[in-house]
Amino acid sequence: MAVSKGDHFTPDVPGREKITRWAPGWQMTLFFGCMLPLVLALGAWQLERRSEKLDYERRYFDRVGMLPAAPAEATEALAFQRLRIKGRFEREKTFLVDNQVYRGRPGYWVVTSFIADDGTRWLVNRGWTPASETRAQLPEVRTPTGPVELVAVAWPDTGLLPLLAEDAWGESWPKRVQRFDIAEMTRLLGDVEPVELRLEAGQPGGLVPVSLDADFQPSRHLGYAVQWFGLGLVLTTGFVIYGFKRNG
């Protein structure tokens, strides 16, 4: 074939076609398959916690101004109900919940078993007491010995705080514990109602009252849920992009 002057000769060589395939590899697929369900589950859990906190908030504002009632007259869900109970303290069955600070001073919540006249037993949070000078010495707390009548608020179990060290519950009483673990207290005492009763101010056996103000911050859990779902979106996007770039 003749080539005229000025023309350029292009050899007839098959062109190399670039084929893009999505193949992230089994390692990345395994990582993604493990992480995405975990992230989505954490986001869903935060939404459940938000719903629970909203329910607590609604009950709190509905019941905070109600007159105290006997436990037999209370509704099935006791959260935030004001209860009036007659009975006596089991002074030897006391828990000292550590790491409670009041006005900058360390101390304990004093939680004592209480036997009502109808035979039911309750966990009564009597309030705050200051810690002793040394950790080896537990504070001495006076407890009424005879029959008393109490007004207290049934406080819901909103979850356990994380521990930085093992919480070893000793054999002797009173027991110094690191957190208000209703399940463990119930197990040790046996037949006791699994609910915290917070004494109102001025009640027999009461100390510095535990706060009855509630700030459950449901919006905080919504924020956490958005973060987890956002992380799930980032994981998915990164997985897709990695699969293409790896074979690009």
C-alpha cells in the first residue's frame, strides 16, 4: 500500500482494552462482612436506648407530682412512682456504693435492705454519706431499729457504669461495691424486689438525699446512632471503591 507524503503510517496492532472488574479480595470482604453488621447493630441499639429514655422521660413528668401510694396500689411499671411503705430496715444488710461525689467530697450511697409489713423486701437508697479518712475504714451509718414509714421514689435501672477494675464483693457486711448492681444485690439478698427506692428528703434513716432530678438526654443516643450508621455508610463506600481500584 502506497503512502503519500505527509501521511503517518500507523501499524495495524490490536489495541489493549482496559477492563475494570470489581474484586475486593476475600480478606477485605471478610472484614466488611464482619464490621458492617456490628456497626448497624450498634446503631439500632442506640435507637432502642433513645426510645427507652423517651419512655422514662414521659413517665417521670407524668408521675413526679403524684401523691405517694402503697406498692399494692401502684401500677405494674413502678418507674418514678412515689411509694409509701411501712416496715423496718435490715441494718446488717447494707451496701456502700463507692465513687459518689457530693460537693467535691468523695463518699458512698448507702443502700439498705428494707422489710415491709407485708413481707416484701426492698433496696432503699438512703442517700450519700462521706467517706472515712482512709480506704481501710468504712463509714459508720446510723440506722433506725424500729418500725418506720418511708416515702421513696422507685428509680429505674438505667444500666451499669463501666468498671476500670474488678468489683470484688466481700463476704462481710456492710459491702463496699463499685456500682449499683441491682441484679447482684438481688442475688445476694434473695427474695427482694429488683428496684431501687430513693428516699425523699426528711425520711427516717435518710442521709444526704440522692438527686431526684432526671435528665435522660435521649438526643444523645440519637447522635450516637447517626454516628454508627454514618460509619456503616463510610465502610460500604470504601469497600466498593477499594474493590474497583484494586483491579484498576
